[in-house]
Amino acid sequence: PGPGAPQGDPADLRLWDVRKTFPGGAVAVESVDLRFPAGELTALLGPSGCGKTTLLRMIAGLESPSFGRIELGGEDITDLPAHKRRFGMVFQNFALFPHLTVAENVAYSLAIEGVAKPKRRARAEELLDLVQLPGYGARRIGELSGGQRQRVAIARALAQEPSVFLLDEPMSALDAKLREEMQVELRLLQQRLGITTVVVTHDQREAMTMADRIVVMSNGRAEQVGPPQEVYQRPANRFVAGFIGKANFLSGTADRGEVLLATGARLSVAPAANFRDGAPVQVACRPEWTFLASEPGANTLAGRVAFVRDIGQVREIHVETPAGPQVCELPFSSPARPRLGDAVHLFLPPELIRVFPAQDRAEAA
Ligand code: ATP
């Protein structure tokens, strides 16, 4: 750790300048510095190929970093083999042993360690209670539903009372409804145990449901780290703004603390964006923060309704403007019901507009 490094809980999991290049030259992780606070659930979130699985595997000890250092509780574990870390792991496909019973699966690591049978049986029962599968010990894996299998995989991962719990796309084998239930269940269990947890997911809703903090990744880098609401409300760059939630983007240039659009319209933005005059910028505003105005005025864009979509809890109004297409999201209770072809004005509240450099690093890569 260099001078000025932020101090955290001594039991934190830390990554210092961790990088991974595979033989052949594929750079999976560029240079990542991260702190996983003790007792918290951190989600590694990003599109396919961004390096999140590789990062998790390095934390697990299943892959060794090409560079950098991994610490747990201040201790260097970079070169510690996976089995000595004793971290709990749940994989995408659960990787259960079909020829063993549920209890044997759960107590598998304890059997390897030579724990006596009665003790293993008691521990398996306790863990099956914990994951709400009491009395399932004698069943075969083949007799279980997807959600039950996932619970068994979780119980098995927790058998050795790991200090760190790692999950790679744990919900991907489950259908949508069950996935949502298991997200809540897993989050409650994690909070009850207070176990330091890292979950890999490409699903922003899943990350927002479960995580204390989200690490948004792209191209082998951590683009932003923060609590779900912060990442959503104050995206650090264009990539994050577009990946978490929806966003309307507008191109323009910085001009005396405002943004001058190519159409000649001006947008005031607050807090005053810190760009030199003439710098190309991208403006992002979320559809739910884009409002219908009854008349033209400051920070409005004129346009025509190109499409209306009523999807239950919200009504999406797609508007074609000279500055490009914009989407405005109205709550289902809104009395406004613009129709196809109507002339409308969109109001973009200065305090809810984000301004980014025209080209992010993530985009440029
Ligand atoms: P997904 O969600 O699709 O699993 P991911 O974000 O988990 O993606 P990784 O699996 O970590 O991404 O892969 C990151 C990059 O590293 C990809 O470009 C991938 O092709 C490459 N990569 C991963 N594993 C290897 C390997 N064993 N050998 C070579 N390249 C690899």
C-alpha cells in the first residue's frame, strides 16, 4: 500500500493493482485497485467479457494474477492456493455431485478435511436449516428443483465457515421469478451471517437488489465503485450512465458553464460542469428525469412524439427532436397522454443532467 492509501477495516479483502493477461496476450483485467469491506456484499457488474469472472477467480485463488497483490485482513494471500484460502464458492451451474446425497454434498469439504461422520451430519443439518431445506439431507440431487439445488450449493459453500463467500452468476440457471426470490433470500442470509461476499453478475437489477456496493466493470477496468443509488444517480462516465438504467444522450460543447447543443439550443447544467469552453461533451438525462413541459422555455427541447409504449407502471414517450431521439418516462398515474405525431416540449432539469467528456476511456477502448 502506498502513502495516502485509504484505511479500511483490517478484515477487508483488498486488491492492489491486480492485472491478468492470459497466455497469448488477452488482457482480461487491466489494473484494478479495490477494497471489499468486511461483512459487505459487493457486486462485480459488467457486460460479457469485461473481466469480472477472471477477477473473481483471482480472488478465489483459481487463477493467479500476472501482477499485483491480494490481501485479506492485511495479509498477503496472492500466492496462497485456493484450498488454503478456504473461501466459499458457488458457481453458475452449482457443480453439485449427482451421485451423493444432499447432506453428503453439503458436508463434502468437511469429509475431505477428515471431520467425523456424526459431526458432519449435524453440521449438514444445521446448514440445510439455514438455507431453508430442513429434512432434505437424504435426498438425491436429481430430485431437487433449480432453486433447491442452488440452496444446497450455498449450504455446501458455507460448510467450512469461510471468511469470504464468492458467487459467480449464481442466479443464471434459475427462471426469472425464482431468480428474484433467491436474490432476496441470498441477501438476507448474507446479512444474517455478516459474511464478506463478492457476487459476479451482468444483471444490474440483481446487483442493485443485493449489493452494498457495486463495482461497474468494462474492458478489464473498474469504471465506478459505489452504493447502488450513488452509481445510479451519479454515474461517473457515459459507459456507467448507459449500462446502469437508461439514459438519453445529447452531444454538444461546453460553453460558459452551460452546454451548447449542435442545434444551437443551450442547456444549463448544475453543478456547473468543469469543462473548458469548446470542449466536446455528452449530456445524459434519464427518461424518468425527462419531463413533458406545456410550453417552450429554459432547458426544453421541442419535438414530435414518434412512439408511445404503455408498459404497466410507466408510459414511455419516444420523442424525435432536432438533437436526436429522446425518451420520457411518465408514471402510470400521469394524466398526460400524448399521441403519435403530437408536438411536445421536453424539460431537462439542470440538476439532474450529467455531463461527460464526449469520449470516455471505456468508449475509446
Ligand atoms: P462473461 O460474463 O461472458 O463470463 P466476464 O466479464 O466474466 O464475461 P471473463 O470471463 O473474465 O469476462 O473474460 C475476460 C476476458 O478474458 C475475455 O476477453 C476472455 O475472452 C478472456 N479470457 C478469459 N479466460 C481466458 C483464458 N483462460 N484464456 C484466454 N483468455 C481468456
